[in-house]
Amino acid sequence: MLDENGLAVDTTHQSPATVRRIQFIEIHEQPWFPSFLRDGVTDALQFGFNLFKTYGSIAPRLQSIIDSEGSGSIVDLCSGGGGPWLDLSRKLHGKDSGLQIWLTDKYPNHAALKNVEGSSENRISYYPEPVDVTNVPRELKGLRTMFTSFHHFAPEMARAILQNAVDARSSICVFEISRRSVSTIALTLAFVFALGVGTPWIRPFRWSRLFWTYVVPVIPGVLLFDGVVSCLRTYSTKELREIVDSLDAADYQWDIDMERSGRVPVTFLIGCPREQSPKSIP
């Protein structure tokens, strides 16, 4: 059975706590959404990712890919306000000259990305121009990563993102903490509440952020709506395998599974040219 996105739906083994994937909009990624409010949303997400270290468990796996890649450079796509990189950059290392991490986005949050850059002890830089994830600029070379963003894209776009990496001979790592489950949606509600409480500690401090959080609660409202939609849009490991199977990537090795050792499970998709594939991923 196929869904409206052309992906197979396994109705015989579906858990009652799992819901069907939908392709709906997230407010903060819409071109008409005011940029200053979008920055407020991505600032909050970046703060939460680093506060709760939601992606800390994938550091060993990511380090294994970095060691195999050997380029010493990471190009992060759809970085928002910086994602989990302040925490992750301290756990990772490159060869010889160190590891350089580039943050990119279609709608760059310049203030937040500059703040991350300044706090990273020269490990992180940001690319100031908008970046199309299906056509990454050639000068941005290195291991590509995506955190909590791959679900934004419909299957055709998701395929195009992966195919662009394959065509550029770049390894790519996709990580998602959202899932289509009732328990994850409940955790999303708690996460948004925690971000609301922690808003005064988000840096750089802005009075306008307090206004749009507590007086006119647009930021928490968008975080809540988009967070639930994110869960409903997230690909299962089965759907990720179907997307990969449709690629022209015969000489790539793909690893698709779930990392369960951290505070929350992390679904991952990792694709590497066969000559760069790690011999062993923890």
C-alpha cells in the first residue's frame, strides 16, 4: 500500500502508538514568516539542543565517519540557530589541522550563527549566503550533516538532497530526534515548556524575545505547532531505506538505524562512498 507521498505503508505491522506520515507545513520555514520571529524560534531550538545535549549520543558514530572521511571539514545544512554544534564540536576532532565546521541555512540566522561562531574557539564558522540543500555550493566541501531537518522535505526533495551529496562524492549524515509516536509528541510538549521557562537565558539576550514569548506568545506557539508537525513528518527507518533505494548511488554504502544509548533515541541515515566507509561504526 502506498501513501500520498509514494512511500510504502506497512499496515500489518504498524504499532497503535505510531501514526501515518503527513506532509504538512511548519510555520517557521515559510517565506512569509517574519525573519525576526523565525530567528526567535531557531534561537530557542539551538538553546534546547545544547542545554539537553540531545545529540550527544551520536558523537562516537559521527567521529567514526570523520576519521574515515579524513577531510577535516563538516558542512552542516539547515543549521537554523546553530543546532547542537556548540556541544558536539567539543566532543569531535579532526586530523592534523583540526576540524572545521561550517553552518549553513536557506534563511541564515546571522546573529545566532555569529554568536555560535564566537563561542566555538574557532571550531565553527558560518556561511553567510542562503544555501539550497539540493544544490550545495561547490566551495562547501566536506562531510554533510543535517540535524532535525530532513523531515521538512517531501520524498522527492529528500531524494534530491541525498543525490546531490552522492553526485558531489560527499558523505552525508542525517540525524532526527523526532518520531511519529505519541510518546515523542508528548516529549515535544515538555520540551517547548522547558524552552519557555529558559527563554531569559537564551543568548544573545533580547527584550523582544521576552515580548514574543510571554506577552504575545508567538514563539512558543510556533514551537509547539511546528514540533508536533515535525513528529508527524519524520521518516521511519523503513521509509528512509526506500528513499535510498531509489537513488543512483551504486558505489555508496548506507547505514540506517536508530541510536538508543542517549537521553532520546536518534534515527540516523549515513551515506558514504565505499572507499571512505568506516570499517566499524559503534
